[in-house]
Amino acid sequence: MKRIKNVKSPLLILIACILFMGCSKSSDPSPTTSASVPDVFKKMYGATSVTTDGTYITIKTNGLPDHTSVYYATNNTLYENFSGATYANYTFSKNPNVISSQTLTFKIPLNPAVASNHAATPMGPIGVSINGIPFFNQYAAGGNPVSNEIAGFDQWWGHPQQSGQYHYHVEPKYLTTVKASKSALLGFLLDGFPVYGPLENGKTLVTSDLDTYHGHTGVTTEYPNGIYHYHISADAPYLNGSGFYGTAGTVTQ
Ligand SMILES: [Zn+2]
Ligand SMILES: [Zn+2]
């Protein structure tokens, strides 16, 4: 008996080590997802939690990109000198801000519905991408066109504002080229309607293919019965046009 035990123990330790390593291998924060949250929200891989009260979906994130950026502090492992192509071939010009951790809570309708008055999108977060980074609208600070800021977008086409909050105004290139694809679900706006990349059924959509809110109704992979959804396009206003299609939830930060 004793000899068998001695052989078994190192084996058990080895198995335990392998299991432990397997579980801790991923560098993505693991979202805690409650059972009643629809499967589509399990694509929010960058969220720290996704829950629902039956009326709203609550998505919490720390706002830290899971990709490299020239805007991380230089001692951060995800800091990387600017390389690659700027958005629309602007000459890269770094802004003075540094990425910092955020406390973001997005509360979006579980069952999104069209609004009678299509409220304008606010400054700051208007939605959340699957890696937990906020989407911003087509305006820079002060309501100026975001083209004033494009030269400062990093290699993945995002940048931080003054308080270090990293965000995307345009196509999140890391998601469309590395983590997902040009035709994939990229996140949700505050009204609960999903956001997709520019490619649909083999066609790259531009603003003139979409309605005034920058979307249309149709079948998607995640919504086989059809749903209103936004598309990101390469041309302005990139993500959202004249306000939310639906009634927006809230974001606290
Ligand atoms: Zn910005
Ligand atoms: Zn579509």
C-alpha cells in the first residue's frame, strides 16, 4: 500500500499542475457570466462581468486594451513603439495621454427597441466593444470632427483621452484583423443594438449603404431572425450617424 501511495502522489501533483496551468494560461480577464445572459454576450471577452436583471444587461470593464499600444506607459508589457499603418495614411502624431485603468459600467437594454426620438450620441462612451473598450462617436472634444484626432490613433486605431480612457472612434483594427474579423460582431451601442464590422456577405459597406443612424435591419450570425444593427465603415461618420436607433441605456464611470 505504502509503495503505491508514493508512486501516486507525484502523479497527482503533476496532474494538478497541468490542470492549473491550463486554467491560468489565458491572459484575457475571464468574464463572470450569469446563466440568464443570452449567449451573444459571451462574445464580450474583455468584460470583467456580464450580468442581467431581466431588463438590462450590465457589462463592466476596466477599459484596458488587450493589445499593444504606444499609449501604454513605457514600463507596461503591452507598450510598443508605433509601427504599421496609421488610419487613412495620416502621418502619426502621438498625443500626450497615457492609458489608465477605468471603472466602466454599461447598462444596455436586454431587448433593444426602436426609439421615437433618436437621441444624439453623447461625448464619451456610446457603446462597448467585445474587448471592453468604449466606442466613441465621430466627434472629437468640443464637437470638432474626429479627423482632427486621427493622426494620433495608434497601430490598432484607438487612442486615450485626457484621463487615460482608451477608445475607438473608427474600426477597431485589432478586433477586425486579429481577434475576430471584418464581418464579426464587434460590440454594442448603449441602445443594445449590436455593432458589426464593415464586411457583410462579401461586400464592404460604406455609409451610403446604411440609414441615417449608420445601420439597417437584417439577419446576422448571432441574430438569425434578424435585428437592427450598426456597421462600422471606413468613411465618416464611421460608426454612428444622427443618434441612436433605439432607446439608449446608461454608462457610469
Ligand atoms: Zn478620441
Ligand atoms: Zn448588416
